[in-house]
Amino acid sequence: MPPAPTSAKIPADKIAKFSSALPFFLSFILIPLVWFGALMGGWWVVVTPLVTWYLFSSIDLLVGLNTENADLETTDDQLFWYKLLTQIWVPIQFLTMMGLIAYTVRADHLGGWEVFGVMFGVGVMSGTVGIVYSHELMHQKNNFERLLGDLLMAMVLYSHFRSEHLLVHHRYVGTPRDPVTARYNEGFHRFYPRVLRESLVSSFKAERDMLARKQLPWHDTSNPFWRYWGLQLVMLISALIVGGWLGMGLFVVQAFVAIWQLEVVNYCEHYGLTRKHLGDGKYEHVKPHHSWNSAHKATNWLMINLQRHSDHHYKPDRRFPLLQNYSADEAPQLPHGYPFMSVCAMMPPLWKRVMNPRVKRWRQTYYPEITDWSDYNKHKTPMPR
């Protein structure tokens, strides 16, 4: 895949300034929002999801698209503020999460539905921001950032996502071997239970097979699943300590919400997009048109350019401020940002009305020679070698 166009480049010295990184710190607004909802109670407990899903999408309408690209000659040292952003979020999220668990189990002014609403908001925060930041960290090459990514995933009890994402999704996206690639006409409510089951199995098998190639058993101490389980246990015990059994239950509630947030975004990123089977279990290389993109500015601030998804698949370890934008001529574009499209995905008839015609146009554009899509629709093409 060739690099993205070099039309409007932001120079490295401008990228390095704190003022350029500042908009990405907008995600930190979710921290006081979840606390505000807990302190006020009532319908204020829903302020966090409303801001996350709707306010940022509304801001998109005001500020428009961002199609500029950073200079790829920008060095890692010039990305200090962007790296700091993802790293300091880890302790802040942990303290916020445990602090809110300790507070809500003792707050007399919060009823049962309000306590649930507070933790739902925490799950929106840890799913929309925490998991996206973890995704950025797990793709880096140094062990410190990878550990921070593991800590964030442990906070939502979904640690195996790292193995699934790095070893399965990036290699097999758009093929039957990738559980995360949503099938054409597959509603989210069918996709979700399937991906929960299949991604856990595929991630464990990927790690087991790697160990087998080294002539090691699956239970060898180098298997990262031991770390995953250990860190998740630490998080559960932490919640138990600060909030008792109710606190542990609330921790599980926010984790469930966060996982749902992750998988609905995964659903949007590749819905209906498949790589062409070349025969004998071989598939074409991943190209820009195998990911749905969005250039909406505000939601890219919130999700640190995750919506520049084609370039992420081209250079998975490229840090988020350097991810390149692809135009509609190079990669398929969503009509709105990921948060708004995630809400749309909760209503399958609406989603299919919006997205199925786009998938059909995508097929006509890139694969006019394919006349029968039946096997692709059901992921019944041969498993990749």
C-alpha cells in the first residue's frame, strides 16, 4: 500500500507544539463529567454518554473535517505531548474508576438506577477513551507503553484483545479468520455475541501456536495470558477492597459497557469490507479500501485519530498524530464519525439502510469482476493460509 498523499503537510516544528496537541486532551473532559454525574445524581448521571456520543458529533458539524497530514519526518522526540497524553491517562483512569466505586457504594443520594448510570458513564469513558488509548500503547515497540496498554485493558477485563488485535486482526482482517470483521448484512446484535466468543478463542490459539513453533507448551510462563489473568485479578481485588462485593459488581458493569463500546467501533470499522480471495487460500494484501474512515475533526480529537483507520492498518506502529488521512477517492468514508455511527449500529434496520448501499457501491468500485458475493457475505471463502 502506498503512503497517503502529501498535499497539505503540517510541519514537524508545528506538530511538536503543545498547542497542536491540546485538542486531543479534550477527552479528559470525561473525567470531571463522570464525577459530576455521581455528585449530582438524578438524570445528570447520563451526561457522560450524552457528551461522548452526541456533543462531539455535534461539534463535528461546526468544525468540519480535518484532511491535513502531519509531516512523516516528525521524530519521536517531537511527539512528547502526544505520548504524555496516553501515558498519564492510565493512572488517572484507575483512580477515577476506583474512586467512583468507593463513592457510589456509600452515596445515600444515589438510587439503584443512578448507581448503574454512574458506572455506565464510567464504562463509556473507559471504553471510548481508555481502550482507544490502550490500542495506541499496545502497538508501540517499548515494553513500558505495552504494559500501560495491558493495564488499561485489564481495567475492562478484556486483556486478550491485545493478542487478538496484534496477531489475528491485523493479519487476517477482511478474511473469514478475523472475527472482528463484521459481515455484510450482519446486525450488531448478532455480531456482538459472535465476536465475544470467537475473539477469545482465536487470541488464545494465536498465542498457543506461537509457543508451539518455539516447541513450548501453552502454559509456559511466557504466554501473555498469564499476565492478562493476573492483572485482571488485581483489578477485581482492587474493586473489592474499595467497594466490597457491590463494588466488584459495579466494576464488572463498567467493564461490560466498555467492551460493548469497543466492539461496536470494531463493527463500524470494517463492516462488509472483504479482501479478494485469489485462490488456494491466498488473499490480496490489505489496502486502504478495506477500512471505513472518517475525517470528522472533533471525534478524531476524542478518539486520537482512530478514524484514520486505513493508515493505521498500513503502519500499525505509527503514532496517532502522524496517521495520514485518505480521501474518498482512496478509501471508503463513513457519513459521520465513529461515535454517531455506533449509535446508528444499535438500530440494525437504520444501519443497513445507511451502510448496505455504501457497501454495494464499494464492491462495484473495487471489484466489478466479482458477480457472486454469497460466500463473502457469509465468510465462507477458504480460510487464509
